[in-house]
Amino acid sequence: MNRPLAVFWIAAVLLLLVPTAAGRLLLDLAGGVLLALLALPLILSGFGWIGWKILQSRMISCTACGATGLKGAAVCAVCGTPYANAGDTPASSAAPSTPASDLTIDVVAQDVDSES
Ligand SMILES: [Zn+2]
């Protein structure tokens, strides 16, 4: 039972050590598989990080209890506090409901020297 396995391993080592086309192909194949195995966690973690950031951008945290909820919700799902600060986020303040003239501050110039 153990002898065919040993013969297989000896043949495999010989195939890798002796510079033949089959050995080179096997080495290239092993290198590709190793590279894929090493790169796959990195790629998957990158996608996971991007997904987490997208999910995080769509969540808001409650000011009363700190629980996170979806941005579209009106009240906190845990404590029921209305998301009052949700309207102050830059994403929703860019909505065209508020005219820009209401948000600007009018600065009037005054001559200081004439008063003293
Ligand atoms: Zn809450």
C-alpha cells in the first residue's frame, strides 16, 4: 500500500530535478497554483475591505445609544431616537431642497476709522 506512493514521490522528485519539459511544466504549474493561493486571500480581503467601506458609508450611528443603522431609516431601530443628525450629513445637504442663498452668510463691509 505504501510502496506505490513512494514510487510516485520518487518519480515526482526526479521529474522536478531532471530538467525536462514535463518537469518545467510541473514547476510552472506549481508556481502558478502557489501564486494563486497566495494572491487569492489578498484579493478577497481587498474586496472585503471595499465592501465593508461601502457598507460603512451607508450606515449611521445613533447619537443616543451608538447603535448603527441604515441611512434611510428615520428612527433608531434599537432605542427609537429619531436620526436628527442624518439630515446634516454632506450627502443629504447637497439635495436641491435648500437654496444656496439660505446657506450663505452675507458680509457687510464697515468703515472702522470713521467711528473712532
Ligand atoms: Zn439608538
